[in-house]
Amino acid sequence: FYLMKVQDHLELPDFTSMNEGSLGILQSEIYKLIVQLKEQYSGEQKQKKYMVDMLSDISHQIKTPMTAISLMTDLLSAPELSDEKRLDYVEKINQQTNRITWLVRNLLTLSQLEADMLELKKEEICLRKMLDTIVDTFEIMAEVKGVALSLECPQEIYVSCDKQWTREALSNIVKNCIEHTGEGGSVCIAVQQHNLATEIVIQDTGEGILKEHLPNIFKRFYKAPGSSNSSVGIGLSMSRQIIMRQNGTITVESEVGVGSKFL
């Protein structure tokens, strides 16, 4: 009767009503095994749902560039097409192909982070040098938009982190701040070292984020109103995963018309 209950998965037998002696030990072991199997099954179901959701998201994100590539490929077959137009279509196809490659690579990285499968190699680095490279990367972008990009960080601060992925995480945040800051605005990266932690604050004077959107901005594929068409909504999600994987924290404060602060 006990084994029939277990086999049919109708319910787990009452642990308190088990027999004593050898039979009781056997019942106890079977009980523990079934609990373990049920937990494993539940974990596998969650993993399966995660994979289904991820594949659905990838399919949705790739659909638009693939449609554009298909359309331009058809246009290229037109015999009356000029050489100038043909070269233009080839360049646009190349851009869309690069976009898909970038998207798949970043989705793979994000899925590895979420599944705790990406190895982060910690080393002692000079924080100022790493942040200088980020400022150099986005200097032209900020200049074109008319945004002042500044850095306040002492030279003597060293931190233990994965240099490549931490730079990627912070770069995503800086890029997001510049994109959402208008001409004449500013983006500032400021660093302070405390007894227990090093605090990096990235603050802009941009459009700000509505209060109801704040809980969602670190979610995968979330795009707040006003995001650029080229945005797919994975940059901030990736930043959060990278920072949290290194025992860090990230929060955001924002006020519409005033700006946002990531810290």
C-alpha cells in the first residue's frame, strides 16, 4: 500500500505514521528518495520552462532582422537594380547579420550568467585605469550627443574582480545613461572607497525613469518607453548578473526630468 501511494504520485505518505524497526527504516528511506525526486523533477520543470522562454525570446528578437535580410535579398535579384542600390542593400544585409551575431552572443552570455555557468576570474586591478578605458570608449558618442562625460576616481583604488566582464557591465550602464541624456546634459562616474566596499555611482541628468518602470529595468528584454529602436533590453540585465555574480549589488534611483543614478 505504501509503495502504491509512492508509485502513483498521489501523495507522500504521512511520515509520522511510519512503522518502527527495519520496515520503518525502509519506509523512511523511500520517503526521502521520493522527496528528493520530486524536488529534482520540479527543478527540471523550471529549467525546461526557462529554456522554452529563452528560445521564444531569441526567436522573437531575431525575427525582425531576418525579415529585413529576406526582403533585401529578394530586392537584390531585380535585374534593373542599380549598382549603387545593390551595394546599399549588401551593406544593410551585413549590418543585420552583425546585429544577429551580436544578439546571439549576448543572449548566450546572459543565459550562462543566469545558469551560473560563466566562470569569472578575479584579479586585483586599478579601478581608475579600467574606468578610463570606458570613458575613452564612449567619449565620441557623448560628444556627438552634446553630453559631458566625466570621471571622479582616485588613482590608488584597487578592486578584486573579473576585469573584462566588470568593464562590460559598467559600460552597459554608461551607454544607457548617455543614450537617455539630451544635449547639454551630463553623465558622471564617481567612485568612493569605504571600509567594507567600493562604491561606483553612475549618474546622469537625463529624462529619468517613471516610478512604475523602475522595478523592471534590470529584467531581460525589458524596454522602457523612449528606448531607441536598436535597443533589445539585455544590457542592464547582463550588468546586474555580472555584478551580482561577484558579490556586488546594483540599484537605481530616478526622477523624471531630473535624471537617474545607478549605484
